[in-house]
Amino acid sequence: MLDAKYRDLWERSLPAKMLYQLAIYAVSGIGDKTVTILYPTLSDNPTTAKIDINDPVPCGNIASVILQPVNLEKVAELVCGDLGELMGYVMKIIR
């Protein structure tokens, strides 16, 4: 499952209410129990982050939330260039 936010989570922290929303999506049982949030950034070196949601009783991972940056400058550059490169970047993001 994919979700998108308009807040640069590389520059500003992930609010608890957003994490709660994404955690509910992840544990809902839809798909592979992983939710990816896409967020815009202008940073040159953002990295993907993963938050595991664990069940405290059996101590196991029950779902995950992935924070996936989308570099807007790179997207703008690729939109004006080779469509294949743009598709490759998009596919890498939504893997």
C-alpha cells in the first residue's frame, strides 16, 4: 500500500498522528503488511527509513512502515529528459 504526504519528512519529523494512521493501514492485513509513505524532499542525500511494528506478546514483527523520499529536483530533471530514466526512478521508489 502506498500513501503520500506533502511534508518533507527528511527535514521535519514524522508526526505521531501520521505514524498512527500508517500503522493502522499496515496491520489491517491488506497486502504484505507493509505501507510505504512517499514524501517530497529537496535534499540531495535522503535515505529510506523503515519502522517495524512489533507485537509485544510474542515479540514478533507484525507490520512495517517505510518512509520513502522522492527527490523533486530529480523528478523535474527526469520529466524533461528520457522517459525510461523517469520510469526507472519511479519503479525504484515504489518497488
